[in-house]
Amino acid sequence: MSLRVPIRSTVADVDLDAIASNFASLRARATNDVIAVVKADAYGHGAEAVGHTLVEAGAAMLAVVTVEEAVVLRAAGIRAPILVFLGATDRAEAEAAIAADLVLVVWDTEAAKQLGDVAASAGRTAVVHFKVDTGMTRLGAPLEDAPRRFAAIRDLPTVRVEGLMTHLATADERDLATAREQLQRFAQVLGAIGEPPRYVHAQNSAG
């Protein structure tokens, strides 16, 4: 028996003009460059089309979770910087990331050294954002060891630290005490590293 009628006939019409308009509103409120997150297929809206739209609307950078997601965007012709939150999980991903000119999040010195080795083999420099765990407890350098790790990674000859970041855990809650504590911890790390990198960011979907 063959099924000729789709089980579900739901269709989502994505208005790219509306996405561009929404982004323009956010960008008008921002005082710095805006990184547009298009992980999980742009939250189901279509990462390739949405990515192109956001870059054309002025996004300084796109962001995804995995190297695989970023490579898909590169294959779609997106040439803007792409930040990968999870970084490279092994050498093969590091090689793919360097080949695709991706920006990787790092927090572990050994992983950063491997990335630097891969970049050196390709005659290139790896561009990274260093992540600090200020309370999300998901990924990132422990607060007490973050300045040392940051300095060690910054000193690697084929790694350029372009950003310092953290991830807020509770910014969508009415009580912002925890989020403010995270920002205070992040500020402590920022003050301990000396000259800050180009990008310093601490946001999540809620702000």
C-alpha cells in the first residue's frame, strides 16, 4: 500500500523581509556590531536563506553551534564570519573549520593548541573567541582559571583571539539577580586579561 496523501500538510511561510526589518530594529538599538544566531536551521526558518538575509541587513557575523552547520552556510555562498559555539570537537572538525575560514569558540588550552597546529599546517591563523563559564555551567573556562587560559591561548603563534564571551543562564526570568552576578564575574575576567579583544559579548536569546 502506498501513501499518496501527506500525513501533515502544514506549511510555514517565512517572510524574509520581516526578518530583515526585525534585525534592523535590533541593530538600531545596539551600540556595537550584532552577531546573528542562526543555529538549528535558523530555529527552523531556513539557515541559508535567513543567513543571507541577515548578512545583507548588516549582521557583522553569524553564529551556529556546530562546524557542520557552518560548513552548510559556506556551501550556500555565505562569506561573512561565522562563529561556532561548540568549537571543533576533534582534529577533523578543526581541519574543516580552518578550510572554511570559521571562527571557533575555545576555552581549553589543549584544544586551542591542536587548532593552532592545524592552522599552521595549512599556512593560516585560527581566529577564536574565548568563552568563560560565569554560571551557565555548560561550556567555557572555569572562572578562576580563565585569565591564565586566555593568556596561554593568546600567546599561541597561529591563533588569534578576536573575542571574549560568556553565556547568560537566566536573562529570560523576571529576577535578573543571577544574570547580573554573571556579568559581574565576566567583568572581573575582562579586567584581569589586560587589553581586551575586538569583540566582548555576553548575551543569550533573552538579551
